[in-house]
Amino acid sequence: SPSSRGPRVPHRGFLASSPPQPMDDGVDAHDDGADEGNFLYGTDINETRVVREFHQFIKTFRLADASDGQPHYIQLLHRRWEETMQKEKGIKFPVDGLHIFEFSKSLYDHMVSFPTEVIPIFDRELWNLSVRELRAEPEDLGTCQVQVHSLCENDSKIMRCMNPSDIERLISLKGIVIRCSDLVPDMLSAVFRCSMEDCKNEVAVALSHWTIEEPTRCEGCGSSHSFQIVHNECTFADRQVLKLQETPELVPEGETPQNVAVCCFDDLVDQVRPGDRVEVTGIYRASPVRPIRNWKQCSAVYRTYIDAISIAAERKGQIDAPPDDVAAHGTRPKLAQEPDLDPETNTEEEIKWNRRVRALAAEKDDDGKPTVLGKLVQSFAPSIFEEDEVKRGLITQLFGGTPPLSGPGQKHRARPEIHALLCGDPSTAKSQLLQYAYKLAPRGIYTSGKGSSAVGLTASINKDPVTKDLVLESGALVLADRGVCCIDEFDKMDENARAVLHEAMEQQTVSVAKAGIVASLNARASILASANPKDSSYDPKMSVVENIHLPKNLMTRFDFIWLMLDKRNRDSDKRLAEHLISMYSESGMKAKVQPAIEPELFRRYISFAKRWVFPEVSDEAAEALVKSYTDLRNQGSSREVITATPRNLESLIRISESLARAELREVVLASDVAEALRLLKVATYAAAVDPETGLIDMEQLIVGVGAARRKRQRELEALLQEVLAERAQSGSMLTVDSVKLVVNERLGERKEQLANDGEFFGALRVAEEQGLVRRQGRQIEVR
């Protein structure tokens, strides 16, 4: 009978301490009866059982591969309190949801189904455990907050599959952060003071069900509605709202990405930046919406959001600490000090990956040379036939140069990012290479030229749905900060959108001044663009600027301009056909060779290099750079032809640093400079060859016309002015045809090529601009 089981355990209330006697590990047959009536209101959760199972979980759970016998979470609890400088502020305690599921399925189900009731019990009991384990005074320890992460697959939801049955349940979501709101204070408790002169009674009211009720009657003096809020006495928490968008790979065909709002509090505030891929674990909530402010009526449609409990970056090569933050103290950590293997700042999984990265970089061939760069080239887009030079160039772009240490008062920042342009014939795998670079970059944005506007690339101004204020929403260049921004069909881009890139490519910022918001946003992104020639196929008789309809001053900002031409060669055509067919045939599929480095390790390798490796130019490399630059300057056919500009020297430095970074070296060698010069010659200098002279002319990238053509244009202008002066003295009537005839006669006497219509009218236009002649129809009047 119930009376024979002894007195029932009374319901302890929400903030009472747990039972002082330690519970038995086993659960006996009479538990259900003993705990009868001790259920949380509105749920089927037995509080005593939840407390007991949580205690057992914390005290007994061990990792499968743990070498020592200590329980995992007890160790973590001690470590967290040791790391906390001010113990009265409490700790944040991460708990893996899969560990709870492995230990007790019922406890996991309770936590997922009723997180609002169960997680505060976890917080309370963890504090009780902390007091016992540390043998500390209760007043000395602040609150503990359990942060659950990594739920089971059934509870990892896709945004478009969430429905009302998920409300008030614990879920996890993956997505890309597209906006972070400003920090706003969220009131936790308010203090009201009576406004009567002789009373001044103060009453503290805590937050209850998301509202704080103002007391209506003062118990001190009996006055009604006499209270005023005292803001300085109230307590607030930090609050931030994130906008999370579906990842592109999860969006079904023909659908647009969906968004969800995420509310962050306390330490989760400012954890992520727009553009980060994150996994959010939290409670899916619905809140009523008042269509008219200050009215009691609420809309029947509720607004949903996620109350975040933990936010974890997707560990696919996330660059955890930006290089600027590393360099804030004026020094950078050396690889020899092994900062990446420090267990205090890196998790066990990160250390495991970092060891693999170090082992990969240490591999050498029979001659003692590192093999990692060759393996990276083989593993970059293995399905694309050859194009090894282009792949090597794109790999250097992914690594980037060394960001310079900026001292106090120094605003100038030389750009370490490398920009590349792929241009050439159709069907030369330009877009495929872009896609591979986008997928391998730890942080990247992919966009198309025709589908991008100036606002979409920089920042748009939208109205915040909660505060109704105007807010900036980051565009593609800002979201790709410290990553790669891939722009396909670059030549079909709108002129206004392309004008935005001038500032972003050199100054690495995007300036916005609209709707009363004046801001300069960071856009430290490497730009990888692909463009088709204006006549569909590339014409080798014309310069690269004439082939591609792009502004000349934008062309000079690219470090690499790769010409990808469809050359007809019987042997290479046969090899290409065999390579393509092997991807579809049965025998080809069996003989398919796996890439030397899998994509996940590739991504980790890039982020490791960008996070920890900062190569410096040695004296030997500095001399090689000076010699390479001076040799390039003297390569032209005459003193008038420019064959290298200071931008090319900066490109050489960046590419050399990137090659050293790819091998995890902290010193740039002369061999890196030689390889950088070779890549630059294969790419940009091949594009800058004047088709008329066959010599390198960098100025044609600036002016769009080769040196020989510029020289001929000047000679034609001088000859035309000479002819006009002679005919004006004779006083005869001048027509366009007669003047052109005389000019061509003189050219024939000199045994030079006759002037075509374009060249002649160009020279005539220059004479008009200088005020020497005036043209009326076909007649010319000399002034």
C-alpha cells in the first residue's frame, strides 16, 4: 500500500537544493511509486528521476577512447571553474547531446521534449554538484549554465521542415548568418519606487513569462498606481538577434532560401559574424504579435524564432582568430612554439586535425623537397583535365599573402589578398574551377555577374522587423570578408555593379552613404572572376583588353589574368577525350584515382596556414624580388613601352608569400620568388603580349592599345596636321575625302600601311578636340 512505502518526497520547488544524500546508481523497482506526485506541472516528467539521472550522467560518463579513468564531465567541470577568474560570475558548461542520448534515452527525450523545464533543472543541479566537488561556499559560486549541443539526427532540423509540432522543443539548425543586429539590453528584473514624498517604498519585480508586471498598489502607503521604474537599479542581459539563412546545398530545386530569427543572450552575443556557417541549438518558440501597438488584441498568426542555447561554428576549416587579432600585440606566434597543439586554446578534435596538417606538410620526396604543393595541385579539381598552372595560381589565391602588422596610428594596410581573372574560350572549365575554389575556401561566396547588382555586392538598407529602424544588410563582398568571392560571367556585369569593385579590390573596403547611414565596411576578400570574350571566342590578333569588354583600370587590379584558350592539337585533344570518357565508362570508374588530399583535409590545411603561418621575406628573397622587377621593367621593345608597374612588384611579393605559406614555411626563399615570377609570366604577361609586335606591353592593360598602335596613331595625327596646314595656305576647299587621299599618298611615299577609316577619323577627332579644324558634314574648315 502507499502508506507502507514511507513518506512521499515533497515537491522541492524550483530553486531549492537537491537532496543531500547521494543517490544510488541503480534504479530499483519501487522508484515509480516513491516518486508518485512529483511530476512537473503540465508534463510527464518526474523531477526526482531527472535529477538522479543527471547526477549519474555527470559523475559516471566516460568517453570511449579516454585513457584515464576520470569521468569526462567531472574533469570538464573542474577545468571550467579553474579557468574562471571571477567565480561569482558563474560558468558556461557545454554538454554533448549525443553523450546524454548514449547514457540515457529517457533523459534525452525529456530534455528535447520539455527543454524549458528540464534545462533549468540541469543548471541548478550542476551548481549543486559544483558546490560539492569544489567544497566551496555557495555564496562564492555564480550560476551554472548548461549549453547543450550536437543533438541526434532526428532533432537536427531543416528550416523549411519545421512545423508547429516543434514549438517549445529543443532543435538544432545549420545555416549561414546573414545579419547580426545591434546589442540591445534585455530587462531581467525591474525596481519600482513609490512616487509619494513621504513613502519612497521600493519593490523588485522579476521577469515572468516574458513580461514584468508593474505593481498597482503600494503596500507602504496604500496609494494606487504610484510606482515609477528606477532604471539604474534594474538588471539587464545582453541580447542580439541573428538572421540565419539556409545553406545553398539544402535549398530544393526552384525554391528560394528561407530565414529564421535567432535570439542570443549573454556570452552568445557577438560570437559570430555575417557570412559564418554555424549550427545553432536552441528552443523553437512562438510569440504573439500585436497588429496595433498598445492594444491588447493579438494576431492569430504567431512569429517564430529560436532561443539559442549554444552556437557552434561548422568546423570545416573555420579561421577561428583573424590574423589582425593575432597581430594585435605586435608579435605573431611561431610554428615551432606549437600554439596550434595547446590543449588550453584548442579542442581535442582540432589538435588531431592540426597534427595531420603538420604531418602532410612535413612529407618530402627522394630529393628532400616538400611534396605538399604538388599534392594540393593534384587534389584541386581532379576531374578537370590538366590546366595545372591555373590550378597552382588558384591555390596561391586561396592561401593569400601575409597581412602586415599594423602599428598604433597606422591606418594603411597593404592588401595580402590575391585577385585572379580567368578569361578565354567557352568550354575551357572556367566556371568549374570557380566552383571548386568556392567549395574549398574556408569562407566563400559565389555569385553571377548578370544576377548581381551594386547593392547586392556591397550592402542594402532594410527596415528591422523588430525595432523598425533602418539597418545595413551585408552584400556578397562583405560576407566574403577574409575569404574568396567568386564572380561568374564577369563581362556581363552591370557597369554600376562593376564600379563598386574598384574600391573593394585595392582598398579592401566598401563605403556606403545612404539613408542617413555612413559606413565603411570591411571587404578583405580575394576576387576570383571568369569572363568570356565579347565575340564568344578569343581572337589572338587582338589584345586582351580588346577581347574582353572590361574597364582597363579594373584589369590592372588583377594579380593573375589567365588566358584559357581552346588550342587545337591532335595529341592533347585525344588525351582530353580519353579523360572525359573515363569519367563515364565502367573501366574508367574502376581505375579512378582518389585525390591525394581529401576535401575536408584540404580545407583544414588552408585554414591552418592562414591562422598560424605568416611568412617573412628573407634578404635573399628581397634581392631576388628587386632583380626580377628590374628585369621585367627592361623587357620592352623601347623605352616608351611599360612592361612592369609597382602593382606587379606587389603581386610578386604576395604570390611569393603565398607559396611559402602553402608549404607551412615562415621564411620566403629565392625559389619562391622564381616560382612566383614564372606564374606571373605564364598568366598576366602571356595576356599582356602586344599582338602586333609580339612583345610584352603592360600599358595596353591600362590604355587598352598596344605600343605599336599608339605610336602609329601619333604619327597619323602629326601627318594630318601637316597636310591641313599646307592645304589651308593654298586656300582650296577641303573635304574629308580629299584630305584622306593626300594623307594616304604621303604614307605610300614612305612605304607605310595606308590609313583605314577608323585610324583616319580618330586622328581627325583629335585635331577637332585641339581646336585646329571644324568639320561640317563632309567639309573641313581649318582655323
